[in-house]
Amino acid sequence: MRLPADSHVHSEFSWDTGGPDSAARGTMEASCHRAARIGLPGLFFTEHLDLEDAWFSDPEDFDEHEAHLLGEDGIVTVPRFEADGYLASIQRCRAAVPALWIGTGLEVGQPHLRLEAAGRQLDLDHFDRILGSLHTLEFEGRRAEPNTLFRRLPADEVVRRYLAEIPALVAGDEPFSVVTHLDYAVRYWPEDEIGPFDPRAFEREFRAAMEAIAESGRALEMNTRRLWSWMPQWWAESGGRRVSLGSDSHSPAALAHGFPEAVAMIEAYGFRPGRHPEDLWTR
């Protein structure tokens, strides 16, 4: 089976991996060497670019290596993305693992709200792929992630609020080509309290979000942290023409997780690879 490039990979240059001096998750170099060992043809290092100015969180939503980013007032302050160090590391990895195709990238949180500010900080033309992600929702005049909001709102309301913001995410002409992890809010679904997540209860909302993404001409990521058979099906039925596969890896061990199964799923709904492993799959 020919695998595609992993289009959603994080390294020590993403704030939630612990930073360049942390051994919490792993490094760019380690991910490249693992990719070569497992036969992955390429990957994009899509580091987090989050520019929130009023993002709040509960302490329990942060791992130990992230706890220092949360102030006593509950406001999260993330370090600035070190573009120069990142680009230098990309060059070192390309030299060290020449058989591996290594692409540059960003995962921009809330690009419909923040990408203009990102463009003032960085030359976005330096990056091969820009992902657009919805990580936070507005709540009482600030923004918060779904895991925090599940403690404050009914679970079904959090998911519906999340999906309702997707059309605004893709309505503009911000230069991101892929919408990531449409099931992001579902990662934190309070299963222990209310039982398993049933996507059928939110089918109308998922399909509406997918239709908006398709109309924008963007691709939808099949995030392989959790595989859903209904995701490529509803995407194809909603007019989706392009997909990417991304593990959302924050450590070398998670690289390309679930890719063989994901490839089989998207092929079943008519998606086919491009000429190069880094190309989006189309139908």
C-alpha cells in the first residue's frame, strides 16, 4: 500500500510539546528518522501558531509540561513561534534524512480571527502548507477550548457551537488550504458522565459544516487520532473533493498512526492519491 505524507505533524517548535528544551514529547529530528524507518515517504511539520489574547482554561486541561503556560487568572499565554529556529531545523533534517520529503507548515488556530495578525509576524509564503483549525469557542466574552467548556455547558451544546462556527472559519479568503480535525470537540466528549458519542445525533450539523468547507474549495483533514467511517462518507456526499491525512502527531511514536486503515476508508469513497506523496487526495 502506498502511503501519503503525514500532513499534520508537530515537533519541539509547537508550544504544547514542551518546547525545544523539553524531552516530554520528542524532536523534529527524531520524527524524521522514525518516518524513514517506517517507510513514510514524507511529512509536513505543521507547528502551532496560536495568537489568542483572551483564552482561558482549567488547570486540569493542561499536562505537566504545559502547566507553566497557565496563569493564576486562568489565562493561557503561549510562547511566540520561533520561525528562524524552526526553518533552520528543517534544513538540518533535510540534510540528515535526504530520502524523506520534508515540508514546512503551520497549524493556525482560529485563522478567520487571527491569520491577519499571523501575516504581520511571519512571511506565510515560507510555508508549504497552512492548516486552519478551530481550537476555541467564544464564551462570556473570552475564548476557551471545548474540554473547558464541557464543564460549563451541556455537551450537545458545545459540539453544536463548535460545528456552527465552521462556516465562519472558511468564509474568508485566508490562505489556509486544509481544515483540520472537524471532530476536535468530540475528543473531549464526557463519555464517563453521559455515555459514548453518537455522531448521528449531530449529522445535520456535521454535514452543514462540511458543505461550507467544500464550497470554500478547501480540503478536509482525516485526522487519524480517531478514525470515523462516517467522516469520509459524509464529506464525499457533501461535495468534498479533496482530503489530507494527518496523524496530529506530537511525538515520533504517533507518526502516521492509523494510516493504512485511513487510506482504505478514503479509497472506499472515491478519493485517489496525486502524483506525489505530499499531494492532497482528490475525487
